[in-house]
Amino acid sequence: MQTLIEISNLNLYYSSVHALKNVSLSIPEKAITAFIGPSGCGKSTLLRTMNRMNDMIPGTRIEGKLTIGGTDIYSNEVDVETLRKKVGMVFQQPNPFPKSIYDNIAYGPRLHGIRNKKQLDEIVESSLRAAALWDEVKDHLKRSALSISGGQQQRLCIARALAVNPDILLMDEATSALDPISTLKIEELTQELKNRYTIVMVTHNMHQAARVSDQTAFFLNGEVVEHADTEKLFSNPSDQRTEDYISGRFG
Amino acid sequence: MSMPTLPASKAKRGRTDAGSTYSFKNEKKSLADTVMPLLLFLCAAVSILTTIGIVVTLLTETYHFFREIPIFEFLTGRKWSPLIPPVSYGILPLLSGTLLITVIACIVAIPIGLASAIYLSEYAPSSVRRVVKPILEVLAGVPTIVYGYFALTLVTPLLREIFPQMGVFNALSAGIVVGIMIIPMVCSLSEDAMSAVPRSLRDGAYALGATRLEVALRIVVPAAFSGIVASAVLAFSRAIGETMIVTVAAGSTPKLTANPLESIQTMTAYIVQVSLGDTPRGSLEYGSIFAVGMTLFVITFLLNILAQYVARRFREEY
Ligand SMILES: Nc1ncnc2c1ncn2[C@@H]1O[C@H](COP(=O)(O)OP(=O)(O)OP(=O)(O)O)[C@@H](O)[C@H]1O
Ligand SMILES: [Mg+2]
């Protein structure tokens, strides 16, 4: 598998908190990489460095290098908005805008200059189809996005992220607020999506990581302890701490 | 209805009330617990009674006035001349004066107030916000007479540099200063509404590649719209009711005009003028201030209803 995201010697500080310590990691293209580890170990932080969402937190300092497709995304030439268009994100809590289902999906494309009604209609349909939501909502696209269930809302958020045509999809515990059936739907969805997108997901559910991901990275106290093919990491971890964690001895 | 089953269930538990080991009697209920509600009720009653008193006085005096002057004539008359004969009570000049001031004030206050609210809520670092918010609150507490002199002695002379034909008393200066006076209110209320928009909505938009401005205008403002409208309508009613600034700076010539450079009179300023004079109780002129007051009351009341309707109609829930 080809590497898309290359992180080398990355350090991140929130004012005085040293949240990421010398992280180096290669994330393969068109595959699912899962981040696991106990709470507060820096998984979300690392995820947010990839679309530079940490930039908005005052007092954040970052050292080291993070390249996507060979481009250092923290260099001066990089336009943050363009970067975020290419690196979509889905959050822990579904956060649809208080607008209609249609307007939620069309928000991104409109932002980036698409005004043509027909083109927008097409994007809305294809994004909703890609997020396996089309059949459930196609008859009431004008309804408020807040009127659908939590699981549907989360798929709507995935569709919204896909609508701006990203290469990478970051998912931060995207199923942790959902019921088992919705979770399963989204897990199935990620299997579809990985043919077209590079997915990086944070999860607290080790079964989920084992079920859906191709590679897994285990974090502890801001460091990457181990990064390997998922199968290997779960069946034959090379670090004692990884083994302790996946066997439930701590965390 | 459940009576018949009661003894049985008691019997089953094998325990009667008398023999209960549990006591639910309140042991610390004091006199204060009995007296306080009454006291609180009385306090609430004072304000309610006052309101009723105001409305009743307003209604009776207005009723007497409208027995002399037909209400239709009052509402549609284009001349307000209570002193100089031929005496005429047509409220339109006072209404237009009030409207002129209010419109100018809103043109000043709503854009500036909203822009500063957007700045404070979306751009300003929290250190700036912590300093500016209390200052706004202080500004909102400056006595309006101070603003009145500010209009008369600073703004009017400045404006006369630009419009030499303008008189000392004019609607423009008063309107601008009323606007300045209500900026803090618009800003503070809109900022509250915008700060209440959840962080997660902003993050959702940023993650799609929205800029700060796009997030502010296309996510935060729409989501806070009902609060913003409420603040705008409150600003509008505040401008309509403003008294000191217009009394000091706008003049006392009731005139049906849309020209802001002229001297005008507002409804509130007219009420002040008559109240300060030695108008005998029961005279027509005396009654007229109640009719004008009633008109003000009805307008503000309708505006409040409008505000509630608009707020509900445009609510974006989150
Ligand atoms: N905005 C912030 N300001 C200061 N410190 C922060 C901030 N966000 C996170 N941190 C700190 O950085 C460290 C890593 O946090 P992060 O949210 O990345 O952990 P996580 O692995 O995602 O945890 P969880 O599994 O609970 O979501 C923690 O010690 C946390 O307290
Ligand atoms: Mg997290």
C-alpha cells in the first residue's frame, strides 16, 4: 500500500501540555487506519493536526513535519481552507447544521462556489447514496436535518463531508454516540468508502478497530507505542503495553 | 377509588401508619417558610398593580380625550397644534418625528451593533471579550441626558460643518445619538445569541473548509437569528421610547417631514413638554398626552408581538 500521510517527529503543545511526543507514522492510501488508546493519550489531537483544526485553539504550538501526498501541510503555501476541503472530518457527536437535509449537504459545495441547481442536486444525491442514506431521506430532503435519528444524522454528516469531494476522511469516535445497529451501518459504510477514500478513525471500541481497520496505531501518553497491520497488532503485539491494553489490563 | 385495595395492601405489609418506623414529617419547617411566599407574592403584586394602574389611568384619560377629538381625526390628522389656534390634534407629525428618529437610530445601531457582536463572538480573543463585554454593560447604563448633551454640543456642531443649512435642533443629530446609545444593547444581546450557538456547528463548517467570515455569516448568524431579531426589535422599541435625547436635541416643532435636517418633535418629547408646563388638569391638552402615551404603548406592544412572531418563525433550532 502506498503512503498518503507521512508524519515525522511531530510534537504538539497546548500551552504547557505536551500532547503529542515525537510522533512518527505513515498512513496508507485507500485504507482504514484506526487509532486506539486510553482517554487523553492524544488520538483526537493527532487527528486534528491532519486538517489543522488545532490551529484554532489558542496557545497551540506544533513542531515536526506532516505531509499529505508529499506536501508539508504546515508550510506557508498551504491554504487551510483548501486543505480542509481535501481532508474531511466527522465528529463524535452528529452535528448537522440547523437547516434542511438538502442544505446540509449543499453547504460545502456552495461554500466552494457551486451555484448551479442541477449540479447541486447531483452532488446531494451522490453524497447521500455514498453515505447509504439516500433511500431513507430521498422523499423529504426539505425536512430539517434535526428531525432524523442520531444514526441518520451521523450518516448525513458523513455525506456532508463527502460532498466537497475529499481524499481523506477523519472520523473521531464517529459511532460512539450511536446505537449498535447504526454503528454497524456506519462500519459497513466505511468498508465501501475505503475503495475511494483514505480513512483515519479514532475509536474506543477495540472490536470495531479489529473489525474494520487495515492498520492500527496504539497510543499512550502522547506517543505512538505500536503501529502495525490490524491483524498483527491484535493477535501478536510486539510491545508489552499494547498487549496489556488490548487484553483489557488497563485503560 | 383505590380505597378498597388500601387496607389489603396494608395488611400484607403487616404494618399500619401508627406503627410505621418511617416519619415524613418536616422537622425544620420554620416561620420563614410560611411567611416568605406571602412576602414574595406581595412584592410581585406591587408591580402587577402598578401596571394595572398605569393602563387604567391611560385608558380613562384617553377615553375622555377621544370624546372631544374623534379617534379618526387623531390618527389621520396631519397637523399637531395643541396651543396655537386653530387647535388641531393630528398625531401624524409626532408619529413621523418619532419614526424618523427611530429609523436613523436603527440605521446606526443595528449594523454597528451586529458587526461588533460578530467581531466579539467570532474574532476577538477571549482576553478582548472579557474586557469589552463589561464596558458595553457600563455604556448601557450612562444616563440618557448625558447623551442628549453629547448630541447638542458635539454631534450637532460637527454635522453643521457638513450641512450648514441645518438648525441647532434637528432629527439627524438626535437620531444618530439615540443610535449610538442603543449600540451596546444590540451588540450585547446579539453577542449572547451568537455565543450560545454550539461550538460543534462551527467546527462542522470549518471542517468543510469555511473561512471565519463564512462561518460567522452562514452558520452563526442564521443559527442565532431569532436572538438577533429580538435584539433589533428591542432596539427599535428603545429608540421609539427614548425621551431625553430627543427633548434636548431634536427640537419641539411637530412637523410631518422626512427630512432629517429639520427640527421635529417626537411623541415622547411632546409628553415631556406638556408635563413640564402648567397645563391645567382635565384640559384637552392635558388629555392629549395620555392619548399620545397610549399610542406609544400600543406601538411598542405590537412590536413585541411582532418580535415574538418573527423569532418563532425564523428559529433555527440546534
Ligand atoms: N483544547 C485543549 N487545550 C488544552 N489541552 C488540551 C486540549 N485538548 C486536549 N488537550 C489535552 O491534550 C491531551 C490529549 O487530548 P486528546 O483530546 O487528543 O485525547 P484523546 O486521546 O482524543 O482522548 P479521548 O479518548 O478521551 O477523546 C489531553 O491531556 C488533553 O487534556
Ligand atoms: Mg478524543
